[in-house]
Amino acid sequence: MQATAKPAAVALRRVPLPSAAPTLPGSDLAAVYRQARLGGDFYEFLGIGPRLLLLLLDVAGQRDRALHIVAVVQDSVRQHAPDLFAAHDLNEIDVNESEALSQLAITMNRTVLAEAAGVCLCPAFLACYNRDIGTLAYVNAGHPAGLVRDSLGVSLLPASGLPMGLFSHAPYEAQICALVPGSALLLVSRGVIEAGRKKRQIGIEGVQSAFAATQLASARELCETVLAAAEKFSARPGEHNDMTAVALLRSR
């Protein structure tokens, strides 16, 4: 019997290249990932002048397909982001970061839909940190809330739009917050929020508590501490979903 040829789409599937955290003057950045890849957890960093673009997303579905979609989204972000965030004229003070971020989110959403050839649930947190003025423009598309810690405590950056991969014309409006010296940003994937046993999960409240209690010695230590808290909460720490944490600490 003649062997059946594999579909071309399978042979062309790709895996995203890992992203290295760039060195930021006055800030510390890190990402920590747990477990062998079971799905589409993915983080990306991209430096554009004084701006840091950071992304955390989770593509639902079968592992190989999810990672292939992630790789195509990564290519799209690297291709379009520099032009979107570049000032049009050297005399301009600043590009409109919120507008650029919203446009990039729309491009990413359409890339997910096109590559998946249909609906593909993809929560995403996309942010642009301007190290010169300490602002964070962000789009939370159905992703677990981002967390910001400063002298007033820990505040949440909740979802303000639908996950990507559902509707081609979904709008994404960027929000703005400030990262003052001494503050920290923490992003975690859905696998962290859902770590737990039976009907008990650590949830965003448990992550918030771990974040509030952690000394901000370094971004990597913050990521490690929060992931350790999620693993401790889980009854079977070797069998949970992928878990990712991304942290940014501003020192000055």
C-alpha cells in the first residue's frame, strides 16, 4: 500500500524564535517560562528607540498549529512595529503611541485569523513602555489582567477588548498608565491564573498577593517567586498548563 503524503501545511509549520530580554537603562526586564511547551504561550520583546514593545499571548488549540500561528504573528510584529512607532519627522516630539499600538493590535488580530483560516482564540497583552517618560501604553485583548505595583499598592490592568482571532474588525483601544520610579509591571499567562486543585485556583487575587509580598530585587526574581507561588498552590505541580511570567522594574 502506498503511503499517504502529509499535507503541505503540516510540513511548513514553524516554531517561533525565542526572544531575549534587552538591556534597558534605568529598568530591569525578564521573562520566565515553565514546563515543556503544551500550547501557544509566547512572549516577545522589541526595542524601538526609547520604546520597549512587549507582548504576551496564548494561542488556543493543538500545540504544533498554535506555535506555527505564534511564529507568523512574531514575524508580523517585527515587520510592522518599527514603522508604526517611528516618528514621521525628526522635528516631531513623539509618535502617538496609543494609536500605533491600537493599529498593531488590529494587524495582529487579522494575522491570527488569516493564518488559522478561521476562528482561533488568542488572548493577548500588548504594551509599549517609553523609558524616557515612564509611560506604558497597553492593549489587553481578553488576557489575564496585567498588574502594576507602586507605593500605593498593586493595581490591575484588566481586559478592555475581545481576544484576538475571533472577529476581523474587532476594535482595540490602547490605555495609558504611568510606571513611576520604583514601580513594577507583571504579566502572567492563563496557566498561572488557573494553577490549582479541584475547584480552587490561585486566580488573579493570589497572583496579586504574591506580587505585593515580593521584594523587588530583580525582574527575574519577581517572575520566579510568582511562578513558585502558583506551583505551590497546585496539587500536582508537574502537570499544570504552560506558565509564563514577564516582569519590568523601573529603578529611575
